[in-house]
Amino acid sequence: MKKIVLFVFNGDPMCFIHVLLNALDMKEREYDVSIVLEGASVKLLPELNKPDHPLHKLWEKTKAAGLVAGVCKACSHKLGTIDEAGNQGLTLLDDMSGHPGIAGYRESGYEVITF
């Protein structure tokens, strides 16, 4: 099985929609796929949780499919969304000085794609 992790640093919703669509598509194709929110992307969390946001339904579908590995603890703390990450039940990732590390995914056989 092909293993892919999508590291999202970009906080632009037009970029983020492609992350969600690709993750769902890969899952349908039976890839082992995960999304990690890093950097500015963590600022999207409060907006994605609003039912009237254009990406809300897609975000909920992605979370329900178990595709969100987690959120950067340091970035969500710094950018003020750490409570929102917790409210959404998202895992805080901090294995690399407070940030999610890429090396562990590589060592586990994942191909890393960054956005």
C-alpha cells in the first residue's frame, strides 16, 4: 500500500481545498494517507468549524474518514488556535521541538508532500 503524508503549511483556503480533495481521493484509491496541519494552515481551524464556511462539509468528511493525523502544537499555540484544535478533537503533534517532524514519517515509509 502506498503511504502518503500531506504536510500543509499554507493557510490559503484555495490551497487547503486541494489537500482535502487529494486526501479523500487517495483514500478511495486505498492509499494510506494522512494530513498534518503546520504553520499558517492552523489558522484555518476556527473557520473550517463554521457550518457556513465553504470548506466545512469537506473538512468534516476528511476528519470523519480519519485522515487528519494532527496539528502542530507550537504553531497552533503561537497562532492562537490550540483550543480550537482541542475542541475539534485533533491531536497536537510535537515530536520535533514542539512541531511535527517529517523524519518519523519518512522512516515509516511515507512519501511526504508539502503544500
